[in-house]
Amino acid sequence: MQDADEGYQEAEAALEIMEEAEAEEAELKEVQDLLDYYLQRATTQLEVEHLLAGSRDLEESIGVSWSARRFEVSSAGFVASQKA
């Protein structure tokens, strides 16, 4: 009977160890999923910041281009008024 009790206790101990290992594995999986999520968010944020910087550069370039066009139109108007 004592052998049966020892076997039962060993089985219970082994079961507890397995349950602890499964809990640790589940926790590790959750941490890995969270790390993946935050890495993806950080990457997306960097991409958005890069696109925003590109948009600002484009806006500035368009502003400079329009300014140059207005100057050309002003110059042409000035030349036309001097000829008249």
C-alpha cells in the first residue's frame, strides 16, 4: 500500500511540474506576442514618420515651385508694362 501511495505522490508531483511548465510556456507565449505587437507598432510608427517627413518635403517643394512661378509671372508682367 505504501508503494501505491508513493507512486500516487510521485504522479501528483509530476503533474504539478507539468502544469507549472505549461503555465510558464503560456506566459512566455503571451510575452512573445506582446513583443511582436509592440515591434510591429514601432515599425509602423517609423514608417508613418518617414512618410510625414516626405510629405512635408513635398509641400515645401511645391511652395518653392509656386513661388518661382509667381516670380516669373510678375517678371513677365513687369517686362510687358515696360514695353508698353
